[in-house]
Amino acid sequence: MAEKRLGESQQTETAPKPLLKRVLCNYLPVSDLKKASDWYERVFGLKRWKPDGSIMVLGGGQWLFLLESKEKRTANFFTDQWDGENYEMFSLTFEVENIVELHKRLRDNGAEVGPLVDQGSCGLQFTFKDPDGNKFNVWQDPASAERS
């Protein structure tokens, strides 16, 4: 009887499993699908899941949908809760294995790229904008940086 009560007690103390597992797809507004998909393929080496380039596949299998917007839009927004007042916030952070190489590749391809910043135990990071002005953050796990 005591064993049953112990098991029941442990069950009620266990936190419920989150209902959301992970982000599978992200949707980005672009002005020209062909130009955008060519850029994402050339700069990042992403593969096209659909020949028209509207779905690009990241290294971890997640999908990045590039969708032509009827109006000039980006996925960015402004906030006072991140890095000062009226900060233009990125909507996504990409994890990479070689942040220095990607930083150079983006600069070489004419992208607007922020400085490479060492966030200490949070690792190296930088921001950039794609040709449509969508702003992103890039991060490298400090543990993976030590292995490379």
C-alpha cells in the first residue's frame, strides 16, 4: 500500500510535458522569390525542397518558407525589451558550427552584417540582414567552438 502511495505522489509532482515540441517551419516575406532563394542557396548552402525555391531546408531538417509579400515587409519588429530603446529585433536565431566563416561569407556577399560579439558563456553571436531586410541573429554553441 505504501508503495502505491509513493508512486502516486511522484506522479503528481512530475511536471507536465510541454505540448509544443520544436519549431519545424519559419515563414519569411521576400520581394522576389527567385532572387531570395538563389541568395539563400548561394550564401548558406541551403537546399531547395521545391524547385521554385519557396521552401529551403536547413541543416537540421527544418524548413524555411520564402514567400513573396504583396507589400514591402520584413519579419523584424521594434522593442524596448532587448538592447535599448526602439531596438529593431530579429525574429530568428540560427545556430551554426563555424560562425567566423559565415560572418566572412555574408560580408563578402554584400550583406548588412553586425560585428562578431563574444557573449562569454553564451558564445559568439552576430546579426545580419538578408537582401529583403529581414534581420537575423547567428549563434555558435561555445562547446562546438571548442571542438573545432
